[in-house]
Amino acid sequence: MDYKKIYNSLETNADRITFLKSLLSSQESPVGDWKVMKIYEARLTEATDPYGVDELMQNRQLIRDKINELQEAEETE
């Protein structure tokens, strides 16, 4: 799925915010909460992380930063 294409097709900041939030929670998203949970489970059992935690957390933070930016833009409109 081309997430950038979907994001760029959205017309309002509210729609973009909703989309970005859904990326963080979706079970199908490459940055979804499910990956964080899988890493957590692996660490609880002292297994190897199934995903690169640094890259995952960096990408999730970029999304959060964009959400914050869009929310600030909405407040000034």
C-alpha cells in the first residue's frame, strides 16, 4: 500500500491527522502498535527483537511530529 499517495490525496488537515493516527494503531501498518507489542513480547521472553526498534521508533516519532504540526496548523486557522 502506498501510504504517501493516500496521505497526499487527502484534502483537509483533519483527514490527514486521522489517517496518520490510524497508521500508528493499524494492524496492517508498517509502523503500527502491533510491532511495538511484538518487540515488547520478545523482550519479556528474552528473545531477539523481531523488528528494528530504533528505525520503528524513529518512524513512529516522525508521524507523531507531523500530527502535532497539523494540529497546530488547524488551531491557527
